[in-house]
Amino acid sequence: MKFLYYTIFLLFLSPVVLAQENTIDAVMEHARREVEKGNYDAALSLIEPLIAKFPENEDVKIYSGRIYSWKKDYTTSITILAPMADRTNPSPDALLAIINVYYWSEQFDTCINYCDRYLAIEPNSLDVLRIKVNCLEKLNRDEEALAIIEKVSITDNSTQAFRGIRTLIGKKDKNAVSASYLNISTSNPGQSPLHYAYVEYSHKFTKSALVGRANLGHVNGDTQMLFEADYYQTFSKKNYLYVNGGLSTGETVFPVAKAGVEYYFVPHKKFDYALGVRYMHFEADDVTLLTGQLAFHTGSNTIAYRPYYDTTNELFSHVLSFQNTNEEKERIIRLELQYGNVPYLYLYNSLTQPLSSYRVGIQYQHRFGDSFFVRPVFLYEYEEYVPDEYRNRFNVQVILTKRF
């Protein structure tokens, strides 16, 4: 007889439970569609009656907490999620949701605590490990972040998920040393190759940077040096000032003295721009160059135009560049088109008459490991070396940089 009663009870109960589940599923599906459209308030108006009707349903509560976080009402989201995340046996889904809330609201210390609670349940969760590493990086706890990355790379045999964080940490390095060699050769007619090299050391401070550079040039059997320094000062809103100065040991290979200043203005939407002046003192003449830049950024690509105006010789020169940058890998591919008498690095002649040059150049930067860079540069010129007479000029350079 009891079996008959139980059977009748279950037959009566099953349609009720099924109807409740169908009701919840239908409402939740409707709410998700509203969320996809960005209608968070509409979604909440659908879900909140479900919470009142089915208070034991944690999935509905967690989803409502997520919606409040998506609409950036972090306080309400935490109020909803915390009871399910803070109990002795926390809900993993509630922990995941509240981790995102604390990360998005930039409460990184608290976020790390909840990451540790979740990792006690799922120690190999790459998503949570990545969030924890990001929090550590934001708090400048870089050694702890790198230790986690190394551990994951050993156990998972992959650091793909952490490459961007590695790059961010690497860019915080304060020091760098670079060495470069430049060879300039000509043909039709040819002359003895010109040789240039430099070594430099740079150090970053909180809002500034200082670079010291020693240049060596060997031209027509004569060897001279140029010692120079660069200074960068960052101001608020991402604008900064660049200052350069240098003195040489001779009068023919390099300018006797050089100086420059350029101000980079606050970027405006996808555009940034700069204005500057360069001055070079030669043995028999002085050269003043007015310059600037207008750049347009679209995704990982940049198109930039930089003119030079030689006030002494009344010459205009132009550089149009196209650059693709992979921020995560710190990889750069750059193409330049030049016309006129554009200064290549520290090289610039004290001209007494206008001569034309057409140039096309390409350079590529590749990072090996976390902090070693190789940048080869090639620039071809069709150079007017005397009026109405042209020759080929090849500039080949390689730059090696170690950051630490």
C-alpha cells in the first residue's frame, strides 16, 4: 500500500518539478538574450522574481551577481555573491564570479585571496592562475608572478596564456644596453665603405629616462667619436619631452656639436603628433632642422609622416612610415619611404646646394627570450651626390639590445 502512495506522490510531484525547471530555463534564456544586447536592467527584471520564487536556486543568484558586475555595480554584485563564496564549502561558480568582480574593480589584494580559495579546489585552472598573475603584476609583485608562470610552464608545457603578462613585467626593467654597427656602401660610382658603431646605456626612472651613447665613425681613413645623451621626461596625460645633446672629438666625421628637443603631445583619439628642432654645428657651417610628426594608429598598425626643414639651406625632406607592432611579442616591422636630405641617425651633411635622394628602408625587431632584441635595418638610396648625377647607396645596420 505504501508503494502505491509513493508512486502516486511521485507522479504528482514530477510534473510540478518539471514545470518549475522549464519556467526557470525559459526565463534564464530570455535573460541571456537581453544580456547579449546589453540590456542588463531588463535581464535583472526577469531574474529577480525567480530569486524571490526559488531562493534555493544558486545558479540564478550567481547569474544575477554576474549581471550586476557587467553593469559595473560591483557593490551589489559582491553582496549577492559573497555569502555563496565565503561559506565553508564555497560554490566554485560563485568564487569564479566574485574573482572577476574584484579584478574588474581593481581590488587586487582581495582578488588574490579569492583566487587562492578557488585554486585550493581547482589548482590547475589556467583562467584563475592568469587572473592571479595579472593581479600580482599590477601590485608590482613581479617575482611571485614569474614564479607562477615558470611553474605552469613546467607542468603544462606552455606559457601561451601568460606571454602578455611576461611582456608587461619585462617592460618594467629599468636598464638596457645596446650595441650597433652601420655600414654605408655606394656603387656606380663606388667609394670606400663608411663604418659607424655605437654602444649605449639607458636607465628608466619613475617618469623619466636617461640614455648615454658613445658613437664611433671611420670615414676615409679618419676615425672620430661622438658622445651624446638623450633625456626623456614624461608629463601627465601621456605627453613627454625629448632632449638630445652631443660633442664630437673631430670636425669631419660627425658634427662638432649637436642638440635637439622635441615635444610629443597628448594623443588625440587615434592620432598623435609632435614638434621639434635639431641643431648641428659643423666646422664651416651650422644646420638647423625643424621637424615634427603626425601619426595615425589603427589596431596594431601605425602610419606616420615626418617632415624636416633645413632652415640654413632651405631644403624640405619627407619621411612616410608604415609600422606593424605586436605588443605581446614586442615585434616590429617598419617600412619607410623618404625623399630629400633626411638625417639618418646622427649623419647629416652640411650641404651648400639642394641635392635629391630617394630612399626606401625596412627594419625588423625580434625578441629572443624575455629581454634580448635584434633589430636589422636596411635602407636603399638613389642618391644625387653631385647635381644631376646619381648613384646607389646602401645602409645596412644591426642593433642588439639587452634589457635588465
